[in-house]
Amino acid sequence: MIIIFVRHATAMDKKKFAKSGNPDSERPLTAKGLKDINRIGKILKKHIIEKVDVIYSSPYKRAMQTAEVLSGIYKKDIKKAEFLSADETDYNQMLSLLLKQPNKSVIIMVGHNPSLGNLIGKLVVNRPVPVVSLDKSGVAVVRLEKGGSRIKSVELVWILRADVLKKMCLG
């Protein structure tokens, strides 16, 4: 199984948005954030991961908007996953979900820092520590192999910053 962890794209400034009186969970992406994730999504599909089976996202607006762009590129529906929200890092929910997936699955998970780093840490080193810190629109890929109803092996394959992904050729 391949799990592609994607941090949400650039969102509106937190302090400016707070003045609106709306909860942080409603903070949207900026125009630049939408443009960046669209470009990164196209690069991912063309050069790195051609197809995915499912996209999971934090229910927060900025993560859902990021997932919606990826959904349009990969032509897959989005499933909300509370454990990917900025306030959650429920490893058991993630583990339960992963163990239900076929071993050949390719999954995108869109969320936030530090929760993504903590989830990756729990998978890779069996401790909820942020082994990676993804920048906005950054991507980490983990390979997971199941053996029956348990995880057999986990490997952190690579991490790419958004600025590196944006420099990759679209041609």
C-alpha cells in the first residue's frame, strides 16, 4: 500500500481570519494556495503517482479545498476523516482504516501539521512524534505492507517540499 500524505495548501492568514469571528476550521485557501496545489497535483499525477484509489481529508475547509483539487485531478471522491483534522491525531482510527484497505491500494491523506507528522511518526517509528514536518502543499510518501490483519512493514519512501515539486517539469 502506498500512502501519500499531503499538507493543505497555503491558507488565509490565521490572525486576519480570526477577525471574521469564524472558527479556524473554516479558514480557506488563498488564490495562491489553490494555484500551487493544482500545479503540484498535476505534477504528482504525471511524474510520480499516476492513479489513486481513495482520497481522505481533514474536514477543515483548507484541507477539503486541497483535497477537492486533488480529487478533480485524480477523479476520485473525497472521504472525510476526523483523525486528519488539526485537532486530532487518532492513530487507532487511521490504523483501522488502513487495515481495511487492500495491500495494493494507493491512498491520499490530506491534513495539517503537526498531526500529519505525528501520524507518520506513529507508522514509521511506532511513536506519535513528528518525524517529518511538511510545508504547505508538501508531500510525504509511505509504503506499508500488511500481513493478515496486522502491519508487516512500513517505510518512509520520500518527502518533497512544495517548492521542489513546483520546480519539476510539467512538460
